[in-house]
Amino acid sequence: MKKSVVAEWRRYEDRYRLMGSVCLLCKENFFPRVTHCVRCGSSDVRDRLFLREGEIYSFSKIHVSPEQFQKQVPYYVALIKLDNGPVISSQIVDVGSEKLFVGMRVYAVFRKVSGTGEQALTYGIKFRLTKK
Amino acid sequence: MKIGIISYGAYIPKYRVTTEEIAGVWGKNAEEIARGLFVSEKSVPGLDEDTITIAHEASRQALDRVAFNPRHVDALFVGSESHPYAVKPSSVTVAKALGVGTDYYTADLEFACKAGSAGMQIVSSFVSSKKARTGLAIGADTAQGKPGDALEYTAAAGGAAFLIGSDDYEHIATIDDYVSYTSDTPDFWRSKHGKYPHHAERFTGKPAYFKHIFGATTYYLEKNNYSPSDFDSVIFHMPNGKFPRTVARALGFTEDQLSDSLVVDFIGNTYSGSSLLGLARVLDSAKPGDRILMTSYGSGSGSDTFSFTVTDAIEKMQTGVTVNDYIEDKIYLSYGEYAKHVGTVN
């Protein structure tokens, strides 16, 4: 599927830096950013930069992937509870012999997401296991 | 006005391939090669890593070490010979992901293996001329070596970033002075659309690496009335482990002065990241008052020499991730996996 470079560009702030939203009325956090609170409907939402650390909420090892990630199989995808933010989904990279478990500490890194050959490259946040 | 290093960061990808693994594929004697190059394994980028992601990780660390507000970065230069795009700067993506804002001076630099130190000169000059109060100078590479070529044993991935600033900021090391020594020397090149570099084999030694490192270093020592014994540590560009040891001896430096810088022995040649990673490893264990000399080398050819004086503030800095932490954190790849990582097979 051909991706729009403009659509990607609109999400740089979210994808590059973990910028989300917080509802000033009900205090709910969102990622990616929203224009209205999905929980209470308020339009009183502000940008919020989430911390780059969190823990694994759940995870899965992917053996059969979408075409663009086939070179990376097997790889881990996880739900991650950010320390001051919501649960988000992301890839866990650079996993060697470590065994993943729920509650494991992770931190955000900046990695290439897609783009080969003549395509524009896209980048974004992924997560890496925190060394003890 | 004094200028100096406010902070620094380094990054080495986790993946390694051994000299033995590569030599086995090409029917070569691994022991002989490792002994000749002083390199028994090299770092390899992850499947989703490139110069931009390495530059970002090193810079992020440099900022985080001193809780530096990225909006106060006034200049950012990325030196590399493996920028992901031929046209579209790496530096803007690094800056955007760091949160630098929009009011900063920037460009991508290329001068073979010395583009990182060229960035340090440019940022230092911006700060000296008061056009910027601070700036990030970054050297990062995912170096290419043609399968079966001698370069395949050493061409590695990694980088380092230095946050340089005016004396409005606390320095961990002052930048005392810097010089360059440059000539038109065809020792190593990659054509406009070429995937791998070519080199002039033994010509890369005496008239290239040794002449320029020797030229820049002796010019610097004479200009500032220094002698090799005035320095506690020295860093020379590391295309392999043999060249920096040879040039250090020839210039009158001891193995003790050189040893902390020799990241090449563990990860190979990270090109634009090489001398900067050496400097980062020296700073990891430097003491207040230490004097450090660094001379880079970039094929084509040129060398930049700097000297630094470490301040008391270094002790506050030596708490985070070290270059040695990255060196020791590794996953070994087979040759087939390595080929996938560097794009030889897709």
C-alpha cells in the first residue's frame, strides 16, 4: 500500500517524540493526539509529552508479519504502559536471549519504521528492554 | 570567551559479526586477519537502524546527561558517509525527533571518516563567533564494505555526539584549540550512485592516513608549543587497530596514552563516529585536569586536531551509560544474518 508522505508528516510530533494529549476536564491521556476527549467529549485537550519509559503490559512474538516487516521476523510487538501516559502498542527491538515478561521495564528509542528503495523513509518510536 | 564540551553521548548497535565468521565465508585465515587488523569483531546496525537513528540516540544521551532543554540547541551538524538519503538532510530528522524546534543552524556533512570532527569545528566556530550559544556535533555511520573486500572485516556502525557551548554553560572539558591539515589525495572513494567504496590499497597508508595525521598533529603541537608528554590521553582515527598504534608511536605517544581510545579493537571502524567514540570512551574515565589530544582522519584527505582540558564537572557526568556498556551488550550474527542486516541480501 502506498503511503502518503504528507499524512506521515502530520504525525511527526506524535511518532518521533511520544507527544499525546491530555483532557483537562477528566484528565484522561491519549496517544496519538486527539482533538476531542474520547472519554468525556470535552474539546479542552492539550498536548502532553509522555515520558520515554514504561513497562510491558502484554506482548506477542510475530512470526507471520505484514509484507513490509518480513525481513524482521520473528519480532516482538507489545502493549506498553507508559509511566505517565496511556497504554500504547509498539515493537520491542534488539531482543536477544532475554525472556520477555509482563511488567518488564522498557525505554523508547528512535528507529526506522518503513521505506525502501526510492520510497520516503518513515521513522518513529519503538522500545528496547531496560538493562538492570 | 572559552568554549567547551557541555555533555556527550555515544551509541553502538547491539549486533556483532566476528572476523572468523566473515573469513570462513571467503576461505581466508581469520587469525591472520584479526592479528593484522587488531579487529576480531565489528558492530553491525539493526535492521531498523541507520545514520539518523544512531545520531539521534547519541544526541539524546548527550542532552539527557545534563537534562538539557533541546530548544536551547542553536546548531546541529551530522557528519556521515552513510546518510540515508542522497538528497534530504539527516540533521532535520534528528533535530525534529530531539525537539530542537526550528531556530537552529544545520547541515549534513560528508568528509569520509572525519565529517564528525568537521562538525565539531563548525559548532565550535559558531559558538566562538557568538552566532550560537550551543550546538550538537554528531559523527555517525553505518559503514559499507563490499562483500569479500578487506573493508568488510572493519566497516562498522556507531556514533557519538558532543554538545558544545559558550562559557554561559558549565563545561566538562574546554576546547583549547583546533587545526586542520588537508590535501587532495585519492586514497578512498565512493561514486555518486555506488553502493560500496573503493580504495587504493596500500596507498591508504603512508601518503594518506599517516601523512595527514602526522601533519595535523605536529602542526598543532608546534603552533601551541606542546609536546606529546603534555597529554594524558590521545585519540587517533581508527580504520583498524594497527594504524593508530603505529602513528602514536611515530609521534612519540605511549601505549598508555592511547589505550583508552581504542574502541576499534572491540567494534571495528565506525567511520565518522570513530575518533568521536574514542573521545567519548576517554571522557568516560577522565579525571579533572586531564589533557586530551584528538586527531581524526578522513580519506580524500584531511585530519583535524583538537585538544581538550577536562574540568571538575566531569565527575558529575560519569554516571550514565558508558561506551564500554555498549561494547559489552551484544548479539552475534551469522554471516547470513549479517548480510541481511547490511542489505547485501534483501
